[in-house]
Amino acid sequence: MKAVQLSATWDPRPGYTPRPEEVQRGKATMASLVWRHPRFSWEDVADPTPGPDEVLLRTVACGVCGSDTHCYETDADGYVLFSGPVKTPVICGHEYTAEVLEVGSAVQKLRPGDLVAGEGMLSCGVCEACRVGNPNQCSRLEMLGFSAPGAFAERMVAKERFLWSLNPLAERLGDRQRACELGALIEPIACSYNGMFVSAGGFRPGAHIAIFGCGPIGLGAIALARCAGAATIAAFDVSPQRRAVAVAMGADTVDDPTKIPAEERIRELSGGWGADMLVEAAGAALQTMPAIERAFAPGGKMVYLGRTGLRAPVLLDVLVSAAASISGARGHSGGGCFPRILRLLERGRLEVAPMITRRMHFEETLDALRISCDRSDAKIMITYDS
Ligand SMILES: [Zn+2]
Ligand SMILES: [Zn+2]
């Protein structure tokens, strides 16, 4: 079968010595410290066979993620920008939906013909982090499409415990393809859900919300904030195309933070109160922290979801004077993220369709990765032959 594969050169950065287990497994815990000169190519690979607790899948839709873009792009020294775990060569793609073709002997609920959305955080289920309810912090985490074979392939296998049925959504929509395209958005939206409602503990209806960065994570945060009863949503992004999508997703105001100071807009919109929750989904903490510090409402919460390897100065005194807090999160597993977003989609209570700004066929995946570097699209959706 055809698959899009990422390969790169193992060349640890000067000053970084990989740990023995990284060397032994050929897997970097932080890709940007080790993998250099990435290459994406078409490969002919053998069809995978499912183990007893796995299913064989035919991929139907898969989103191009900012993390894929971060593996495509490099810094001035040729290192990938992605800071998660990577083992190459690897079939990439992880925001996927698929049709079940075959089930292993120990699979309990799924049957051939079922449509599923899959989680990409492949937690072990055995380590302490997994067993206390933090699967995204699994000490033996594998990431689909980065350290384990992913979804930019015609077929793939996945364990039943990482899959959620899309059949009810397909029935409600009366359209299996559309259910799969919306279903492929669950993974990025679940990252926002995990940060806002699991890690930071959520907000009360009537809260003022500010979202920095209107890529898929920020857009997911806007849709969730609307759905959860935000009084106002102020969003910020430098890209005009993404600002337009943020309006369609339900933001009350969307500004270019280089033109209008974010803290001023937030104060204005909230009648001087400030933001009860601030979501940093820009990965630009150096630029966003000064505004965020000045925009906390009393008891306000900041959720950091963007990624950057750079340190950003923070005036911690505002956490004291505003009784504010900062929390971080990564991933989309556990916490009820996938099933609760599915419920909202099934009942038509979460509007996410405007996030898909471009559809491309599987054969165009390399072009899609290149185009994603422009950051003008919100989500490029790859679709496959049925
Ligand atoms: Zn992703
Ligand atoms: Zn684990």
C-alpha cells in the first residue's frame, strides 16, 4: 500500500547527549534536539496485520496538524521544530477517521463496516501516570504518526481502546464521509478540551474568555467556549484568513494583536473585568505573555497549549495579586475528551465545520504539508478513495 513517510538524520544537537534508551530505541524524546534534515516521501509498504486487540482500518479522512508542519519545517541548523517524541522512518498523520475492515480475535465491540475516530496518544495503560489518570503523561508514550505508524496510508491498524465509534454521528448526518471529516477534527478540539476543562478545571457560564492564536487548537477553544456558555470571546491572530474563520466559529471580536493591544480589547469587551480564562494557543509566549499578564480577571486562569522551546519571562506577582493561575496540558486522551466532544457533535451542539478550509486528496498529501507551512488555512483535510 502507499504511505507518506517521514525520515530524518539522527544528529544530536551540539551540547545534547541523548539518553541511553533514546539511542537504543532510535527514538528521540524531544525531536527538535536530535532529528535533522527531514524528508517526506511516498513509500510502498506492506499492508499491516491486526493483533488480537487491534482492528484493520481503511483511512477515510485525516487532518494535517501543526505538529506535522513542525516536522516539515526546520530551524536555521536544519533541525525539525517538533518537540514531541519521534522515531524515523515513520508513516505520519494522526488526526484520523477510518472504516473498520477486520477485527482481531479479542476485539469486543467494533465490527467491520463501523466508522471510528482514533486517539493519537498511544499510552501504555500500565505506568503510574496512566494508572492515576494522566494518560497524556504516560512514561512510555508512543505518538501515532511520530513514533508509531500513522494515518497517511491507505490502511492502518489501531488498538480498540484508542477508537471511538462514529456510527451515531454518521446516522444523524446521513452522510458517512461528512461524519468522518468532522470526526477527524475531534483530536485537535480534544486538545483544547483537555487544557480548558480537564487541566484548568473549566469556567462557569457567563465567563469572559480570551483566545490567543486561531489555528485549530484556538479555533477548537472558541467553539468549546461558546458551547460552554462564555459571555464573551475575544480572539487574536495575526493571520487575516484565520481571523475570518474565528468569526465563523463564534468569537465576538477577532483582532490582530500587533495592531490592537489584546489587553485593551479584553478590558473593553468585559467592561473592565478582564478575562476569566485565557487560552494561549499561539505558541508565542514571548509576545503574548505581556498582554496576558495585564488581562487576568480576579481568579483568572491561563491555559498554555501552544508549544515553544523558548523561555518567556512572566511577572509572577500578577498570580498573587489577581489570585490567578497558569496551567498547561498536552494531548487529548482521558478526561472524557473524545466521548464528550462526540456527544456534542452527535447532538449538533458544537459547530466545527468552518475549521476545514481546504480539502485535498491523499495523493496530494506532500503538497498539503508544504501548503500548511503558510499557516493561512485553519485545517487542511486529507480525504482518501473509498
Ligand atoms: Zn494533531
Ligand atoms: Zn503509561
